[in-house]
Amino acid sequence: MYRILVVEDDAVIASAVRRHLESWGWEVRCAEDFSDILGEFQRFDPQLVLLDVSLPFFNGYHWCAEIRRHSAVPVMFISAASDSMNIVMAMNMGGDDFIAKPFDLNVLTAKVQALLRRAYGLSGARNVIERGGAVLDLSSGELSAGGACTELTKNELRILRTLMESRGVVSRDELMLSLWQTDSFVDENTLTVNVGRLRRKLEGLGLDDFIKTKKGLGYYVAD
């Protein structure tokens, strides 16, 4: 499930866009603190941003530049100011697309789908790993098997990705190192808790005993 952040200060438009995009199965959040759009972005960690140009405090160009300092996530500008100068400015500030208000929600959806395809895989291709009947989508953080799916936390995703990419036993130290890359501190108990939660999610998909333990050595994935 892709996450989409809508940065639009017109509550009626924002709500209509959110409801429509949610009907397509995406997780959508509307920004509320227009003085801290970067903070909203970092807390939600979206895969796409819909960004109005005219906003309280700072305009969309400012926030696009701020987002670009931290992320290459796709940004689509939405604005009534659709003259060539504003479109060029939007692209120069790091925008990936532009849609003019008023817009048809179906056209918006088509543009969102196209932008997600370009960013995360052409022709609908997904960045996935498949092992033992499990399909791990690295872009959305979803794990699926047998027609069912579940969403993983960032730590669970890092652990399972490391295990699924390895063809042998992965030591606990190696797994803690993979978590250490972004977390401020990881100890053995943190790893144990995360592996336990991950195993329960796997069992919920019918993948019992998917992660196996090699006593004294570490973990590995059963094919």
C-alpha cells in the first residue's frame, strides 16, 4: 500500500482528494500543520506528495526544496496557478509533475498511478523479493502470501529483507548491524522482540516456521 501525503490548505479539496485516493487502496494523509510540512513529511514517510503552490506560512516551492534536501520521493504540484512560469518553477524546484485546478479526480488518479509506476517500477513492476511462497514488496513494505498481505514496520522490513536476500544463516550481529544503520541504538532484546513480531505476522499469512533458528549461529529463511 503506497502512502500519499496531500498538502492542500483548502479542506474541501483535501478531503475530496483523500477520499477518492483511499478508494483506490492507498493510505492517504492530509497535512495539518502548514508551518511544519517537512515534519509532517518525515513523520508519515510517504511514497508520493501532492503539493499545492499557495500555502500558509511558506509556499509549495519552499517545501518542495526542503523535501528534496532529504528525499527523492515523487512530488506532484497541484495549483490554480497553471501558467507556464509556475509550471517551470515547479519543475525547477524538484517537482515531478503538475496538475492544474480545477481537476477531475479520475485524471488526478491516472497521473498518480503513472508517477508511482515511473518512480517504483515501470509497467507496474514492483521492487520485490520472493522466497518460499512469500513476496516482500520493498517499496511499500508489504508482505504477501496466498492472496493475503500484511504491512511491516521499518525494522521488520530490514530484518526480513536481510534474511530473504541471504542464502545461508545470518548471525544476530549481522541483523543488529542492519538495524543499526538508522536506529540510534539496537540491543539483542530489541532484535528478539522484532523477530518475534515478524514471526507472528508470517504465521498470520500461513507461513509457519518461515524464519528458522540455527542454534548458536543465527537465523535463516526456509525455502
